[in-house]
Amino acid sequence: MTERAREREPEFTFELRVCRWAERAWEPARADSAVLVARQLGTRDRRWDTIVIECDPEGLEARACFGTERLDSDLLGVVRNAPREWSWYREALPEPDYPWRYVREAVHRAADRGIVESRKRDGRIELRRRWRYPDWVRRIVAIENKPDLDASAARALADQTERDVALALADEVWVATRRTGASVEPALLERLPVEAGILAFDGSESGDETGEPEVVWHPRSLAVPDPGTRILDRPEGGGHDRSAARFEYADPDWKAEKRLEIAERAYERGWRSYADTMRPDCRHFELREPAGPIPWCAAKGRSPTDRECSGSCPAFSPEPPAWRTRGWPIDGGPGKGQKRLLDRQRRRRRE
Ligand code: SF4
């Protein structure tokens, strides 16, 4: 890859290319699994760049009854425990470790969204389920994207990946990088834990497809049902000396809940939600087709990052009102059209 090409592809664009590849070509552990791809999701302490959810296809179809918006932890508590017959919510739902009024609010929210039924009888809120919440998530795969690696980036990445492996919240952990010359940065290979897989992508000047990545190292499946280890602190130099590290155990129930919350967020957002924080209403904004929906800035002659493509961009130029009257619906011009296109593609994946 040339220096010019390296300059041209920011990490953000590399990440979108990885998402696009995963959506098209990811091979799930069970061949009949459906695949959902999302980006920038995780827990409060750790956000993964790319997430692949391998789903039970029937479960995914059944999940659609609950709408396209995610179910947060409170709503999940309601829909997963809502009884078949009318019951007082305090008898039907598990005792929370916070005040019942928050559960009551969640029951109202769930009823407002039409995902449970509720009524008031003798001064008591009762509920019953409309559909059984399905078991739709089979596996979760986390991919960390680091296109350009030097020794210090490899060190930081190795530390992060070791934490991911120890916690075992995802079934598999991968690192996606860009091929340097004929191979992968040797510093990465030396430092990464053996449980993490490594994918090497070719560079791309235009954001177009550049073929399949090379699997440099196959990952090991992590023990998701077991308690995980949360590494809190490690002595300088880290490495393999764990004697002075501080850690705590992560409960399997906590892990199961977090996995479902992450899957719910992935279901809602997919990976095309980047348009929500960029400026498709700028006259220079384009989506590169047919290779895939990678944003392109005609003014800069390259793919912009989500940070620079904002209202404060010096080259931002709102699409002229006239564009909105030449066959575009009254509620928006090409920018709105591009957002609708991304939404349609996101919906199609879920279905
Ligand atoms: S000019 Fe700026 S705001 Fe407009 S598309 Fe390019 S990066 Fe985005």
C-alpha cells in the first residue's frame, strides 16, 4: 500500500470496510446462523469497533415482533418475564434490587410500545405477554480495528485484547489490521494473546472492495458461560507478569445480561448509523456505490471521518433548496434520500 493511500484511508473508513466485509462474508460457527453487524458497541468500560452477532434465524424473525428499537435492560426484564395470563406485575416479575416504581415505569413503557399488555384492576397494574421473547443470539464476535500498527499501538492493543480474553464476554475476539507489505506488523503477532484471531486486509485507496482478508491467526472460542476475569489494574510493563495485577470476577449472569443488551443495541443500530452523526445534507456528501455504503466527500476527494464531516467542517455547504424540488420528496433532498437508503439496508438485514 502506498503512503498516499495510507493517508487517504482513516481508521473510520477502514472500520466501515471491515463491517461491510463481515456483513457480506462472515462465516458463522453454525452455517444456518443469520449475521448482524454493528459498530462501536460494548459495555460502559469497553467499546468494540465491530461486532458480529450470529443469530438463530427463527429467533431473529420472532424478535421482529418487538419492534426495531432496542429493548434496554428494564424492558428486557419485563418482556422476558411477562406471564401468559394477567397477573399483578409485582407477582409476575422478579424482585428488583431497586425500587418497584422503576419496574412499574418499565411496564408502562413496554405497554406504550405495544410489546406487552397492561391494565389496572382493583388499583393494581396487571400485565400479560403478547409474544414470548425469543432466544435469538447464538454468538457474539468482537473485532478491534487497527489499520496502522507500530510497536506502541501493538502494545496498547495487546493489553486491551488480553482484557477482552480474560473477561470472555464475547465468544471470539479478533484484531483486524492492514497488511504491511507482504505480511502483518510483526510486533502485533508477538504481543497478542494466542486466543485472539488476526485478520489482515489489503489497503484501499477508494474504499472499493479489495478482496478477502487473510486469516493470519485463528482465534479460540472463549468460555462465555464461565465467570470472567475483569482486569482492573496491571503493573507498568504488564506483559505476562500477572503477579501484581488486580482483578475481580465477572458473574456469568452479568455477562449474559450484558450480551443481550449489546445484541439489542446492535439490532437497533447496525453499522450504517454513521449517517446519523455525519452531514449527508452537505452538497459534497456522497455514498460510494455499488461497492457499498461508504461515505465520500467530493470536496476533499476522499472518504471523510465521522468527526470531520460535521457542521463545523470548513467546506460544509448545505444542499441548495432547489435540489429538494427536482423530484425529491418535500421532506428532504439527496441527503435525506441517502439516509433513507441506509435505513432501508439496515432494515433488510434485520429481516
Ligand atoms: S465538505 Fe465537510 S461536511 Fe461536506 S461532505 Fe465533505 S467532510 Fe462532510
